[in-house]
Amino acid sequence: MRIIIEKNYEEMSKTVMYQLLAKMYEDKKMNIAITAGSSPKRMYELLTEVIKDKREFPNVTFYNFDEIPYAKKQSEGVTISNLRRDFFTPANIPESMIHKLTPENFKEHDAYLRSVGGLDAIFLGIGGDGHFCGNLPGTTKFGDETVEVFYPKELIDVMAGEVGGMDELTPSYFTMGPRAVMNVKEVVMFATGKKKANIIKEAMFGPVSETCPSSIFQLHPNFTLILDEEAASEIKELL
């Protein structure tokens, strides 16, 4: 495990951006899964400034690693829609560089990834409960590849908020499971803020357990954790 601690959110975002940009500049085919959400917003702004209309990246394919579909809205799911809003559209990423995980193709997703040589890197965050991708405690097992997850009762209200109301909530969402993510050649996780400090300590220095899904990354051979000082405040004495 490699841990990088930056002063604040801005500096952390720059470091994550440089990590992603380095992958994009590799002189070979690169399959990269990236995250939506609030934590990467500034990173995507910085990356867009660097790459927009300046060069093409024909060897790069971007993937979403989970998807939350809408029940009625005739549109793409929550994750890919947010990635388009925050990165793909502002940076003029062409459709040829995007491969979507969808409810229609999730059963073939792992086989497809194997057919293209696997994912070279995945950039993801960590939830306050230790989840990554759609792997919340109690929803998936460490041995799962890409799966359909049916919402437990305690998640229904939260997920209804994600899709804009109960009438848009489907019974399930789709995610790369822990086994699928552990097959990725390099994992880059990043987190910001004091609210993530306790779970970072538990996930990275506590027992490896499905009750804290991100703890599995203690076992990954090429794992990088990028934090700002607040997110790292509970682990500094352990380094």
C-alpha cells in the first residue's frame, strides 16, 4: 500500500489528476474505470483544463464501474450521466473512448473486460461506511464479480434521493463486485475531509472484513491511497 497525503482538497485533486493523466499518456491501450460523485469534481475540472481540445487519446477507454438506473426516465443511468456532466462532456471525450456498464450488459461485463486485457487502473472513492463502487456492507461478498444488487430496506430512501424520487427507483443497481475490482491491475483510492478519517483508519489498518468492504484493498498488490490532511488525521501516527 502506498499512501500519499496532501495539504488540502485542492492539492489532493491535483495529485489524483496527475495520476490519472499519467495513465492516459501511456503509449499503449489503457482501460481505466473512473468514479462519479462529489470528491472527484475538482479533479475533473483540473483534468479538463489540461486536455480539452489539446490532444487525442486514442488508446484510452473509460469505464463506469457501477450504475443506478432510472425506472421511468428515458435516459442513461445516474453514474454515466454524472460522468458526462462532470468530465466527458466538458472535456469533449468522444463516445469511442467510453464503454458503459449497463443493466443490459452487466452479465457479460467481466468476460468483456477479460477479452480486452482487463482494467489497467480504477480510480474510486470510499464511503463513510467503508463502501467502494456499489459494494456497501451487507450487499456483496468479497468473491463477487459484476453483480446486480437488490436494495436492502435501509437503503431505499437514500437511493430514491439519488434518482429523484421513489417513482424513479428501480429494485436494484449494478456494480463491479470486490473480486472484479481486485482483478484491476492498479487501484487508486482518494478521500477528502475529516468525516472520512475514521473509516480510512478502519479500512486500511483494521481487520479485513466484509463489514468494511474497502478493507480488502489491504490485500491488493498495487494500491495507492491519496488523502488530504483531514482525511489522514487518524492514521498519521500509524505511518
